[in-house]
Amino acid sequence: MELWVGAEFSGDIDNEMRVARNFVVDKINESISTRNYDLDLDSWDCIAIIMEEDDYEEVIKYSKKKREIDFRLKINHQEFSNSSPIKQQELFYSLLLRSLDLLVEKGLSKDGINQLRSDTNIVAENNGWV
């Protein structure tokens, strides 16, 4: 499994967003990239929306046929911009946990999701996100 996280964000958090996102993605991928979770997905993809304006709608789509997800989930801009680097990483991690809950709701294997959650929780504990 491989994690990919994109972002739609306000320009005032450009550097902080990239640093936090890349750190979280790299750390999680170190743990999960060689694992098979028996999920009907080719990769774990999410887009974080971190915008000053709050008029952006979240997108939650899953295609079993294409083995793809299209998740565009919000992180509160003000909270992100006022947070320490560790808290910013925690916000990305929380978004990813939420995406796992949504995958269960979409009917993906609970066992596979629980194992993926367990592996990412270890990463979170090791990096102070929980």
C-alpha cells in the first residue's frame, strides 16, 4: 500500500503545509509501503483542503471497479496556521484517520482497514501525533 496526499490550500501556509504533509506521508509510507492490506484499492489517496474561505465542499467518492478513492477533506485553516509543526502533522494524521473511517463506510474490508490503522497508529505514537 502507498499513501499519497495532495492539498488545496491558501498561499499563506505554503511552506508549513508542505513540510507537515511531506513528513507525515514519508513516515507512514516507510511503515506501510511493503505491506498488503487486502483492500480493493491501488493506493491510499487523499487531498487536504486547507483554505481560509470555508465555502469548499468535501468530496468522498470510492470506485470499486477502478479501485480508486477521491477524498477531499478539510483541515481548519486557522487551526493549522496557528499550530506548532507537530500539531500540523497531527492535523494531517487526523485527516487520514477520518479517511479510513470513510473507507469502512464505503464497504472496504474492516480487517484490512484495522490493520492499516494499527500500523499508522504506531507511526503516530512514534512521532507524537497522538
